[in-house]
Amino acid sequence: MTSDLDKKFLLALRLLLAWTFLYAASHQVFDPAFSVVGFLSHTKTFHGLFSIFTGSAAPAISFLVAYGHLAIGLSLLTGLLVRLSAPCGAAILMLYWMAHMDFPYISDENNFIVDYHVVYAVVLIYLAVKGAGQFYGLDGVFGRSPAMARHPALKKVLA
């Protein structure tokens, strides 16, 4: 059973991470010059992997990054499909962690192996496992709808 305090804490975490993704999206979706090339061309530890995305695939990857941030942020904000969007957000964050890495440091010598990308990814997985969209979110609204009785498989995603 989840207490009221737990529900409010899950809501706070969900909204904080929603802000993080929506803020990132606001700089990407509304900037016609946004491209992943600048970020990915400076990778170090996994440069060979990430340099693939700086060529002809860059416009498509840039679109996916910008609108992926927007979709994840909106999902977390509304509490809709959190069990689907949170693991996607965690995967993106782990890719950013890899892209920032100059092993064993992440972005600078103050971050040894772990940085905020890992922490945020763990929180997102926690939100998915707890079904945080059920609490003060649209997952809870849809989870209690008559459609759930007709389609119980949807409960794994929504409730």
C-alpha cells in the first residue's frame, strides 16, 4: 500500500523530471538550428559509436532527441504512460552519460563514474516501477476506467 506521503513524493519526483525534459525540449524543438552534431562530435570514450550519428543520420537523430524530450516531459507532467516513457527517458540519460564520459570521469574530474545522468535514470526507473502516473496522473484516471475491464493487458502500461 502506498501512503499519501509516498504518493506526493512520487508526484514531486515526476514533476521535477518532467521539468528537466521539457526545459531541454524547449531549447531544441523551437530552435531550427538545433543539431546533435555539436554535442556528439566531442565524445571521447565512445567516440566511434556516437560519430555514426553525426553524419547523414544527424537530422533524424536531432528530431528524435528534441521530440523525444518533449514526449517524455509531457508524459511525466500529465502522468500518462509513465511506465513507458520513464524507461525511455532512462535509456536516453544513460546514452548521454556515455557521451559525456572520458573514462573514468564524466564531463570533468569532479564526476567519477557516476553523475546526475545516472541518478536521474535510476529515479525514472523507480517512477516506472512504482507506477507513478497512477498518483495524481492520467494513468490513474484511465486505470480506473471501464476500458480497463475490457482490456486488462493495458493495465501493465497504465496502472
